Amino acid sequence: MNSLALFIAVFLACLVEAVEATTIVLAAGATRNWRSALTGTAAGVVVLAVIVAVVGPAITLIPIGFLRLVVGGLLLVFGMQWIRKAVLRASGYKALHDETLIYEREVAEARAARKESRFGVRDWFAFTLSFKAVLLEGLEVVFIVLTFGANQNQIGLASLAAVAAIVMVVLIGAAVRAPLSRVPENTLKFVVGVMLTSFGLFWVAEGAGAVWPGADLALLVIIPAVGVFSLLLVAVLRRRKAAQLRRESRPVGASEPAPVLVTTTGDAQGHAAETTAAPASAATASAPQRQNAVVRGLRSFGLFWWDFIVGDDWQIAAGTAVGLAITFAVSGWSGAWLVMPVVVALLIPYGIMRALR
């Protein structure tokens, strides 16, 4: 049953990422140049293959206990982000993920971009758009495959699940050459969030020294428990949303207007700072410019991986670390496995309420 659950979790997670990447590649090819878009796709696949070839064998050399602790913790934080966004979408506080709208936006941007040729590539915009889509979404696929496969010593099975999902999406995309809007992606994201969180919770507690009742059979309880808990959060937030809409629909003067919720991400703040900053002086020395470029490059690289792993809510990662420390401290107790489920049950609602604020 554990192998089947692993296959399903990896397959569904990779299916979501494949749909998103395929949508962008289809937009680039249909509006710009198919050859350039497919070349960018191939380049992204090659880079991902190199990453897997380098990182994959190294992961298998790490002791399984330490691997489950580190990877389980990362997977748990990753999964709780998916659940938070899925709950907000399902309750009406966040726009549903719409591949048709994404396709139309990418098409509009592609048509507006200037056409230029570089390094033998006829349309550089189509190339880079496809390359980035495949690389960024593919990194999540690689992360999921390596973490699930290495933790269960079944990288082959996890890879098979990923390949099956990707091939299926690519074949459908090639056949219809249109956004895959009929794929129930929002439901898939919800299910994947539950699966990632459940496996992460199971592995990280084991890595911290806790012993689950029933060993691997505990997953049969953890997965539905996380799913039911998430659905309860959706129900609570839907009632909150309905009450908010009723207040807003009252006649003017009947009550104070509800505050408008505006979420400003770090990227948006950084963009605003860049747009308002004074332009650099043309007389700036070339050496400081090169130094600043290196610093900015390193900073961007670090921020990318921070956002990729930790996301936009570092407090959830910090709370997970605290839960792990407590589990370590009480690992000799037969009920040490209870610590992380309690921590997760507190962190998910906390992250949702922070997002609403």
C-alpha cells in the first residue's frame, strides 16, 4: 500500500506541474515559433537531466534517518504551502487556477514581445519562455521524485510515476494544442497538498526519532486525517466568506465597510522599489557595476531557492523546526509521534490566517 500511495502522490504532483509547463510551451509555440519553443523545452529537459544525474546518486548515499529528517521537513513545509493555497481557493479567498486564462495571458505577452534571433535560435523569446517554464516546473518534479524515491528507496518507482504523468500530459497537449483547462487542476492541487503534507509528516517524525503506531500502516490514517482537516478548514472559511459578503451587501451607512485585503509579496515590494529607485549614474565605474551585478546575481539565486523551498511564509518553516526539536527531546516517549501532528494542525490554520490578514 505504501508503494501505491507513493506512486499516486508522485503521479498527481507531477501531473499538475506538467499541465502548467505544457500550457506555457503551447502558448509560446502557437503564437511565436514552434521550433524555438520546442528547442527551449529540450534545453530545459537536458538541464533537469543533468541535475538528476548529479544530485540523485548523492542523495542515495545519505543515511536514511538523516534523509527522512531533512527531506521530510522540506516536504512538509512544501505540502503545507500547497494546502494553504488550495484551502484559500476552495473557500473563495483566492482565485481558482485557470489554465485558459494563463494561456491567454501568455499568448498576449508573446504577441507583444519583440522578435529577435540569438545563438542560432530563430525566436529567442519563445525559446526562453519555454525553457524557463520547463526548468522551473521541472525542478518541482525533480524535487518530488528525489524526495519521495530516496526516502522509500524507490527512486525508480517515483521516476516511473513522474514519466507517466509527463508523457500523458504532453500527448494530450500535442493532440489538442490548446490549454488543458478540462484537467481539474484545483482539485488535483488540493489532493497533492494533502499527500505531500501526509508523507512529509510521516517521514519527518520518523527522522526525529518518533515511532508511528503500526509503522507504514499509519499512513492509512494520516492521509485521510489531513484531508478531513483541510476540508473542515474550507467549510469554516466558506462560512466566514459568506458572512463577509452579507456585511458588504448591507445598505450604505448600515455598517462600516469591510477592509480590502491586499497581499503584497516580497517580489512585488522589490519590483516597486526597483521602479521608484533613481537610475544609476552613467559615470559609475565598471568595476563596481560588475561587483553589484555579481551580488545581485547571488542574491537572486539565493532568493529563488528560498522561495522554492520555504515559500512566502518563513514562520511555518520555523514552526516546523520547533516541532522537530520537541520531537527530538521526547523521542524516548512512546507518544512522541503525537508532537508533529499537533504542530501541523496549528501551523496550517496559522498560515491561512496570516494570508488573509
